[in-house]
Amino acid sequence: MIKNFLKLIFFGISKGPGAEIVLPETGDRDVLRIGFNFQFLLFSGLFGLPLFLKGMWKWAWTMFALCSLEYYMSFQKMKQAVQITSYADLLSFDPLNDFSDVIGTVTLILAVILGFKGNEWRARKMLRAGWRFVNPEAPMSQKAAKTWKLSIHYMKKPKIKDVL
């Protein structure tokens, strides 16, 4: 059980619920997960890495910019702290930075929102790009359509080309 949890957290591999989708033009397949995304919650604060891996470019670059700015500001504070050589320097040093705290709070809030809504946003993006459910009548496809309130347009059976 812990092994599956670690795979889910670090590699995004899980045996959890998912609806299989296909890109009819190429025959490429993927699985859309339904529910909370722990990867987005825990690791999007690391320069948006899971967002880049899932192709959510706008969110990935937003998180990358926020994280870079936050880490840069923290580095500047550490650099200032290392240069403390006297009691007067210590008294003039202010470890608090309101702007850095705001950026950290915004990053945390976005990570939580992405944890809850990230799978849905990724699914909608892929469906708009032409991906379709392999088996629209499957229970997981029906659950995804109901959970995400998808149009019936996306629930049509795809005509998949045979790719050699």
C-alpha cells in the first residue's frame, strides 16, 4: 500500500480511478484521473514540474515564475543574514519580508487549487484538443462526464485510425 502511495506521489503512477482517452488522428492513448491530484499539490511549488510534465503550460510557467521569485527573495535574505558581523548588523537585519510572504501564500493557494481542479482542467484542455473517451459507456467515462459536467459532444464514440 505504501509502495503505491509513493509511486503516486513521485511518479504519478496509480491504480486509482481513471478514464481512458484516445487521440483519434494518431491513436495515442492516455488516462484521465478523476479526483484530487497530490502531485500538483505537493510538487507544483517546485518550479511547476508536474505541470510541465502534464502539458499545462500556462499554469506551469505561472508557478515557475512565482517559485523563482520566492526563491530569489529568500536567497537575498540569506545572503544578507550571512553578512551579519556585529550586533548593530543584527539589530538592523529584518528577516521578515511581506512581499515574499504574499508570494509564498499565493503559491500555496494555487497549489491547493491545482490539487482540486488540475485534473479537470487538464481533461477539458485535452478534450478541446480532439481527444475522446475510448469507451464513452464505461463507468469511469460516465463518472468523469458527470463530475466535470462535460458536454455530450465529448461522449461520442471515436473513430480511431489504425496506425502501423
